[in-house]
Amino acid sequence: MPAKKAAIKSDGFSAEERAAMKERAAELRAEGKKGAKKADGMQAVLDRIAQMAPEDRALAERVHATVTATAPELSPKTWYGMPAYANAEGKIVVCFQHAGKFDYRYSTLGFQDTANLDDGDMWPASYALKKWSPGVEKQVVGLVKAAVS
């Protein structure tokens, strides 16, 4: 006797998540192309920042300025449509996800596994950002320096 399949309703990925995956696929295609068609990472990041809502844009601009000044060895590029910064091997070290990306109440500054932030058996890999201040800047500088050390 055939087993009855339970009716499982899944909404799957949200429209924002599907859009982010499409953006990432386009980024990978652009990275694989040579010459004039190769994506200009810095311009792609600046274009993404320009498309953000004013509050998100202000944070993204400060994050961009701070990361590029603190770790000039990192290369700006987009990652799932977000501003990100990669090491010499092309691996993402730090990224900025603006609040409007997935309709969150705050933006986040995230670090990938290539960041040298290990501290025992557990450590934060993502930080909520609501507002920029000198204190926030000082913390971000410290995190980025540690991440690339």
C-alpha cells in the first residue's frame, strides 16, 4: 500500500532572498569574464551604496570609508548585492548588509570565516548597526584591523 504523503506547505525563499541569489549569480558571471566585461568591484560597491535609502546609505558610506582606510589590502566588491571586502584570495572578509535589504530593523556589519576574530570557542561574527558615531567608528576600526591581522 503506498504511503500517504503529508501535505507540506512551504513558501520557499522570499522575493528578497531570490533577488539576492540572482544578484550573486550575476556577480559570479561577471567575475569569470575577462577584459572590459570584468566587473569593477569598487564601482559596483559605490553603485549599490547609491541605491540605498538615505539612512542606510549614510551608514554604508561610513563603513566603506572606514574599511577602505583601515584595510587598503581588502578589495571592494559586491556579494549577494551587498557591499563587501575581500582578501587577496578573493574571499570575503567583511560585508555590510543594509536594513532595507531584507526589511530588517537594523543594518549589520558581518565578518566571514576568513576574518581573524576567533576568540575561544564562541565569538560574534555579525554586529547590528543603527547609528554611526565616533565610538562605533573606533570599534569598527578595531574589528577590521583584527580581521585582517
